[in-house]
Amino acid sequence: MDVNEYIESGILELYVYGLLTEQENLEISKLAQENEVIATEILSIEKAVLQLSSSFSPFLSAENFEKIKAKLELKHGKVIPIQRKSGSSALIGWAASLLFLLGAGYFYFNWKQTSEQLIVTGNDKTKLEETVVDLEIRNKSTETALDVVRDENNTVVALAGQAVAPQSSAKVYWNKQSNTVYVDATGLPEPPEGKVYQVWALKLTPLTPTSIGLLEGFQNNGSRFFSVENAAGAEAFGITLEPAGGSKSPTLEQLYTLGKV
């Protein structure tokens, strides 16, 4: 029989999809071993099935996938005649194949859309949670600042700008009963990268500076309100600009604000 007519009959597609009888499968398998053209055509169909299954459907069973994959390793060789399958059977095979691929593609599309929607929803939830946490932190910081400002037990020390930054200012709220010290740094410019403001408690005679803290996280502190260490015995307060991590003694050339108790 003519090999081209045999190929065009559709029987090889039915063979690849496993829709033939056991006897027909044996006949085609034997034919593929003896006929290089038939073997090549089967190989081409199997590769097409694998490519379509991989790109459209995550639901192709492992058993069928491995069965088709194993057939790709067959060695094929020459022709013997075989009874041709009817055109109606070929049509049924192609229709079944088309329905399979369309169904797989539909389920894959819905699965992908659902997965993407879950990712978007998860990201939105994370952003909302982060916003809520940020607002809670800001509210707590604002409440703390208001409590400090309103506390009549606080000694308020105004710090004026110095030569390096005449327009700068700050306030220190010192509660000698609770031994707490807060700094309102809204009058200070944002420090350059790699720099940090350092707060000093000063005794004036002789001049003895003691570091009581760094105003770290300045850029992220919207209220510019900071808690520092106790300033026992302080007679004045000063704020200098120092390298990140602070200094053991104040850099007087970078003295931004100063004020006496």
C-alpha cells in the first residue's frame, strides 16, 4: 500500500493516543520497526503531543507522559503492508485529541488566573498590614510626645542654633523625678548620609561632656521625637553631628545646638 496514503489515514495519530486495539498496536509497532518513513512520522506525532501537553496542560498524567516519552527511544526500519483504519475512526481520534487539549488548556488557564489572583490578594494584604503597623507606630509616637510636652514635671531646655547651623534648634524635656529625657529634634536638618546627631549632657565647670544617646533613624522618625539616657547633674545640653555610630567626645566644629538648664 502507498505509505503516504497510510499516513494521511490518521491511523498513526490513533496509535499514539492509544485508541487502537491491541492487535492493531502490534501491527503498527512492527511496521514502525521495518519502515523508516512510518517510524519518523510516529516520532513526529509523539513530539507534537509532548510539546502541546507541556505548554497547555499541567494535568497530563505521569504514566501517559512516560509512555510517550519511552516511545521516542524506539529504533525503526522497512515496509510491510497493513490494513488501513477507516476515515471515521481517524476523525474520532482527532476529535478526542482536540477535546483533550482544549479541556486541558481551559483548566490550565483557570488555574493560572486563580493563582495570580491569590498572589495579588496576598500582596495587597501584606501592604495593608504594613500600613496598619506603620500607623500604629506613628500614633504611639505622637501620643508619647504629647504626654511628654504636657507633663508639668518636665524641665524644658531650649537649644539654640550655633555657628555651623544658626537656623537649627531643639528642645530637651528632662523629668528629674522619673529620670527620663526626651529630645524634640524638629528644628534640626536631616543629617547627611553616614552621619548621626549625638546628644551631650554638659557640666560647665570644668566643661565635662557626657554622651546620653544618638538620634538614630532620623529619616524614618516622622515626629522627630527621641528618647535618650538620663542626664543626672546636667547643667546644659548640646547636640553635635558625628560619624555614624557616634564619637567618644563631641566634635565642637559640628556643634549644631546648645542650651543651659
